[in-house]
Amino acid sequence: MESEALYRTMLDARALLDSAADDGPGAAGERCIAFRVADELYAVSLGAVREVVVPPDIVPVPGAGPDVLGVTNLRGSVVTVVNARTLFGLAGCPDGAAARVLIVDRGAGCVGALVDAVEDIILVDPDGLGPVSGSRAPQAQLRGSLMLGEQIAFVVHGDALCGVGPANRG
């Protein structure tokens, strides 16, 4: 099972990061997971992401909003799956072999955000985030930006992956 292997890899990576000393040089920062939505690179706090899964079968929900792809059964729990491209103002729907669903905790339940790819787990210095420009995502969803290699990455609020507007964040 590819999804189980990816889940195990994510748990191993989280355990490795948790075991690192936070007081060492260059080790300070917030653990984030970097992911792609279309041609843009984003990151979200690892604490907001419960797990990463290969896209499961999704059942459409009549009358759902344009960002909702439908619902799926995740080990006995019904999970709403949203299109991250729509949430971030981008066209289309992730459907390639690298597409993944980020399962994000949301109080009593969770929401799955379909993204184009998961890149890596990174350390982000929240005090070192730059201004946001160049992203098509609503500004209220973004915490800031940073450079990852040669590409700019936008750090988002965890609620941004749940389809929750800024007025509903809590």
C-alpha cells in the first residue's frame, strides 16, 4: 500500500524532527510541510497536518461549494475533501501521480485538502517570513513568504486548507 508507506515515512520524518535539539545552531523554527498547488509552492505547520494520503475515492456531494470535491471514508470517518487549487485561487484540480491529500485537524473532525504534490518537511523561522506578493491565494490565508532554494514559498494558516475564511478562524 503506497498510502501506508507514505504515512510511515511522514511519521518517521516527524519523529526525526522531534528528536532534534531545538537549541542547536540553525535548529530553531517551526516544522512545516512543503507542498505544491499547481506551479506554486506552499508550506503549512506540521502540527496542523494529521497525515498525508494518496487520493482515495471521493464521492461528490450535491449542492456543495465549488471548493468541495466531495467526501471520502478514511478508516471509518467521513472526511470532506476540498480542492486546494480552488482555495488558493488557481484553476483546475490536482490529478497527477504525485497528488496527495493533506488531512488537516479541524476541531471535532478533519478535512482533506487535495494538493498537487508533497515536497518535504522544512524548518521555518516565523520571525524571518517576508511579505507576501505574487501568490493568487487570498492574503488572509497567508502568513508570509520565504525562499526555498530558487523558489518562493508561501506559508499558509492551517485553516486555509480547510476552506475556512479568516472571519471563522479561532
